[in-house]
Amino acid sequence: RGGDRLLSLCTEHAHLGCVDAFVSHSWHDNPWHKWQALQAWCEDFRLAQHREPLLWIDRACINQDDVSADLPYLPVYLAASQRMLILAGETYLTRLW
């Protein structure tokens, strides 16, 4: 999965409480709509904070070759974030953890 390896190069370790947003979404919702919503949120964040946000995004932060190994840590990842950013589409409420 070359794309996942390239994505992992964009990640960095973060200390507890230093992640600006834990991004929550459904894989079944429209990716373009989610991308537009994420970009709008990031732009608002940049204008308010004068820096790029540090995001927790599952595809980048969970080993996609062994997802079950990282799932027990989701509460820790969420607790380490300042806020939860929900990209809610049509299926979000039916696909929650």
C-alpha cells in the first residue's frame, strides 16, 4: 500500500493535548464533501490561530495493515485532542463506532 506509506511520511508524533482536532467521519460518505468541509474548517482555524492545525486522521494515524491493533487506543487518541471535528454525511450516524 504505497499510498498509505506516503501518507505516513506526513505524520508526526504529538503530545497529549497538542492535537487540535480528532477527525471523525464515515468511510461511506462522499469523500469530496468531507474534503471540502475539512478544508473550510482548516481555513477557519488558520485565520484564528495563525498556524496550520494538527489533526488526528485515522487513515494516517492507524496502521491500515493491522487496524485491530490500534483500535483499543481510540479513546486515548480522542482524549489527546483539543476537540472532535465531525464530518457528518448521510451515513455518519449509522456508522459510529
